[in-house]
Amino acid sequence: MQQMALSAFVTTPSSSYSNNLPRLTACRSQRWHARRLRSQVRAQAQQELQYKKLGDSDLLISEITLGTMTFGEQNTEKEAHDMLSYSFDQGINILDTAEMYPVPTKKETQGRTDLYIGRWMQSKPRDKVILATKVSGYSERSTYLRDNAEVVRVDAANIKESVEKSLSRLSTDYIDLLQIHWPDRYVPIFGEFSYNSTKWRPSVPFEDQLKAFQELIDEGKVRYIGVSNETSYGVMEFVQAAKLQGLPKIVSIQNSYSLIVRCRFEVDLVEVCHPNNCNVGLLAYSPLGGGVLSGKYLDANSAGAKRSRLNLFPGYMERYNASLAKEATDEYVKLAKKHGLTPVRLALGFVRGRPFTASTIIGATTMDQLKENIDAFTSAPRPLPPQVLDDIEILFKKYKDPRLN
């Protein structure tokens, strides 16, 4: 798909016109700026999606990746197919699934997401869809993923079984991007932040994992590989093993990244993944912080909050429900309003505009949500104006990653 070049959204910084408003009070000047920004946003023409090369692969992916983890739990097959079709009609060319989906995960529904996608793909040109999926990492609970396993590992046997089953469910003979959902070794993820050295355990060597992927690539069943929920140490070890042994190199990392989850990636992964270093593209998941950055959970009694997953599934993504996370979200919602933006446009516009973001993974349980998310890329300011970014940094200095508190 031909890459689209989009004109940047340009706004005049407040400092360049404030001298022309000597009689305006600070409050009136702020309101004037907000009205001016809103008029510029409305005047901006509808834009097409941009496309980026993923790492050092030849995959040219849309700046939006369609996430599918609600398909089969919160969404019916018809709803899933409608969302898939609408997304690809809008220019999205990559979708992300996993062998364990939908979530919350359970044996009874495992693989249902893939089946929905597979039946939809039967009517689509295969070469027009970039299909990304994930093989599960170390797990003592999800043994139902394998025919005979006491524990799920990222070794040759587990990887091969995972891929064969995924290909069958997805009704395809190859996967464009196969990712390790989470590492085989212990790492602090899914709400855990600090590394606990007492949890260290022996793990499958990085080289052995890459050799297993090499076999699948040689067989034509996988094109490229990536990681997810990974650390700088893991990325460097995979890249080094590939370089020394002539094995396939990872081209992507799928990690959580949003206004309220920044530190883990920005502290050092951003340097490791830089195009001039390891050249690993970020597929940013949970750009709305599990949906909280839309502001819908601020009113616990609203219809939107009651039918959303944090309330439907108590304890699920509990880290985003922390009191400080709610406080920070409230401040970001106010910031969006101040600048004439919706909370969704602010949150997605921020992630979209980061230079290290290859694609932003969006998910939705309704068509209206999906349209709003896509609209944040096609109609919102590009990039976010400097004054908006400055205000974001002020809040970031105050709250950092509030989900950790």
C-alpha cells in the first residue's frame, strides 16, 4: 500500500499572538485560545491514514492496528465482522489477535476470536491483510492451550503447536507477524512494576526461541517475529542472539503505552528500539489506558461505565482503577476540554504523535467507539499543538505513571 504523506496541523503558539491582546484578562485569553483551536480543528480536512514500515521488515502498516481481544466475549461474530470490514474500509491494514483471546481468558472461549477473524478473512484478499498474532509466554494456568502440557513455555514444541492451531483457526497458511505475548522468563508485567529477584527462574534460551521461529519462517508459515510485554534486557538479548547466530531478528515490540503508562518505555526502551540502534517498532497497546482515558469511568453510574469491561469483569485491569489514576484521568479530561479536544482525541493523538510509535492498537466494543477512535487519527490535530503538549508534560511531571499507585 502506498504511503500517504499528510500535512502537519499547524497552530500559532500563544506567545506569538498574546502581545496583540493587551486588554484580555488571562481567563478571557485562555477562552479565546480554546475557541481559536476548536475552529482550526473543525476547519481541518478529513485526512487519510499514514503508513509506516515496521522495524526493518518490509511490512508497511497503517498507523492504526485493530485490536480484537473483545471478539467472542463482549462482541458477537456479526459485530466483529462489521468492525473488521469498517476498519479496513478506512485504510487499516493490520489486525492483532492472540491464541488466548478473547479476554478475560478462559478455556470455554479460548480461540473464539481467531475463528471470527478466520471466517471474515475467507472473503478478503489475503495479501491485503497484515495478520499479527501471539504465542503465549510462560504459564502454569493456561495449560488448556496445549494438548498435553503441565506448563506453557516458549520452546520449539509449544511454538510449533501454537502456530499450527492458530493457522487452522484463522483459515490461513501464514502469519505475517508472530509475537511472543509475554516472556518465557520472569518479568514484572500486568500491574507489577518492580523486578522481584526472588522470582527469577530458568528460562528457554533466547537462541533456542529464535531457532524455533526460524524453522517456521523457513516453512513459510511465519514472515516476521516480534515480542510483547518485553524489557530492554529482553530486546537486546534477542537482537544480539540473532546477530551472532544468523537467526531471525525481532522487528516489533507490543507494549502498553499511554498518557498514564509512559515510564517503562520512555526510560530506556525508546533508546534500545531507536531506528539507529535495534530498529524495533512499537505497537502501542492500551493507548486509552483500558478505556479510562475516554473519561467514561469518571461517572461510575453512567451507562457507558456500567457496560464497560472494568465493571463487567471485577478485578480486570485493576491497575487502571487506582485512585491516583482516576485523579490523573480527570486532569487529562479537563486538559482536553481546555484545548477544544475530546479526551479520546487527546489520548490517541498523544500516542500517535510519539516518534517511536509504529502503530497504535485500538479496540472497541461498539461501532460508535470504533469510529471515534479512528476519527482521532483522521480528523484531530496532527501533531497535537505545542501548547497541548506542554500542558501534558506538566501533568506528567505531577502524576508520572499513576496506575502504579
